[in-house]
Amino acid sequence: MRRNRRRGLGRERFLMVASAVLVLGSLTATGLWLGRDKGGQDDGYVVDLSAIENNTAAGRAEEELSQTKDMEQEAVTADDLDYDPYFQETNSQKVENPDQSESESMSDGAEQQREEQRSAKSDNKQEEKQTKQNSDETNATGETNEEAKETQQLIEEENTTALSTAMQPALTFSDSDTLVWPVVGNILVNYSMDKTVYFPTLQQYKYNPAIIIQANEGDLITAASAGKVTSVFSDPQIGNSVTMELGGGYEATYGQLANVLVSEGSYVAAGDVIAEVAAPTKYYSVEGTNVYFKLTKDGSPVNPLTKLN
């Protein structure tokens, strides 16, 4: 194939040279003939065919030289590259296809992305498996999250109870201890559990487990002994009331109160103000303003006068 191309190039060169020579000869002959026929004309009107021939010959020669160089370069290029550079032959690794390289690069990127997605899915499945395994282990031990929370709450409550117990004062009221009067005043209705006593407002006799102490509305009521407030409540007969644990099984109840200053669970010392004297309820309207004061031991009434100074 290469030999045929070279032969064809040689023939083309020969034909071009022959054509150029023939053209130059024809022009020369024509010029001589015209010069002979028109030799008498003015030189100003004579066409200088020799210059034209020279220019034409020079142009032809330059064009021939350029075509010859192009043919030689084409021949060299054809010798070096017998195939399209954008395609590579089978089992050839010398020529790379840029489009194919770019396509392979994009394919590699897509493949890498798919690989990352598969890796992420695998990690998620692994985490779910680990979570399920942890859940199974928790169920196997018989301790759920709810049980763990309940256990933690119990521990916190025990710690709180232990702390509050360590901070609370000791309640050591005994049979030999005495009480302080919650308010200073006369006894309107005395303690009586062995026989009935008369209640003017009710106009009837009945047992009285407390003492009714005369007072003025707004007077301050103080704690008869140190103790812990166990109950703050309201009763139809004795109005707003407070019950306190004194220790040794003793409890004290204060009634006919207003503006109570203590709350359940609080500790007070003897003489601390716990409330004010309120207006009497309708069950004590005739007796007048008073303070209801009751003392019990292990739930049984005790005459407060035996403990009051």
C-alpha cells in the first residue's frame, strides 16, 4: 500500500513538472510570436510577457514545492499512523481514546459512588444487627429499659430518704417531758373522756378529747413542742388544722387556725409560730374565738393539762 502511494506521488510530480514545462514553452512561443507581429507598436503598450512568465513560473514552482512538502508530510504521517488516533486496534495499548478515557472515568466515579452506597447500607445493617443483639441480651437478662429506670428511681429515692433522715432532728418526746402553751388563755371547755361535758353552741353534752383555749382572733399560735408536721387539713368543726408528730408515740393537733405557716414534712422547734387564731366555726360560735388543742399517744387521747407547764 505504501509503495503504491509512493508510485502515485512520483507520477503526480512528473506530470506537474511536465505540465509546467509545457506551459512555459507555450507562453514563450506566444510571446515571441506576438513580439514579432507587434514590434512596431509603442513600448508603453507592449505587454511584458517575460515578467508574467517569470512570475507564473515562480508561483508554479512555489506551489509545486508547497505541494511536494505537503505530500511528503502526508506520506510520513501515513507511514507513522495507519489508523484513526481516536480508535485503537484490538490488543493495542499504545493509543488511547480521550473520549473513551473520559467515559471510563465517569464510569469509575459512578462505580465508586455505588460502592459507597453499598458500604453505607452494610454499616446500617450492621448497626441494626448490633442494636437487636443488645436488645436480645437485655431481654435475656430480664431487665428492660423501664425496669432500669424504675431501679434508678428507687435508688434515687433511697438516697434522698437517707439524706433527709440524716438531716432531720431526733424526735424524743417522752412521758416525763412537758409542753408549752400554744396560746395564753382561759379554758372554755375542758378535756373530758371519762364523762360528758356541756357544749353551749350545740346545747348538748358529749365527750371532749381536747381542750378549748380562749384566744383573740389574729393571735399567734406557737408549737407546744418540737416535732414534724404530718398533716395540714380542714375540718368542719375545728376549721383549718395541723397535726404534728412529737416522738415517743405522741402527736399534737392544733385547730381553729388561719394563715398556716407550716407544710407537711417540715420540722419545727418548740415555740415556733405555726399559724394565727381564726374566727370560730359555727360549732363554737357561742364559746367564741378559741384554739383547739389535742394530744394523743399511740392514737389514744391524753389530757394536755398533764403536760402543759
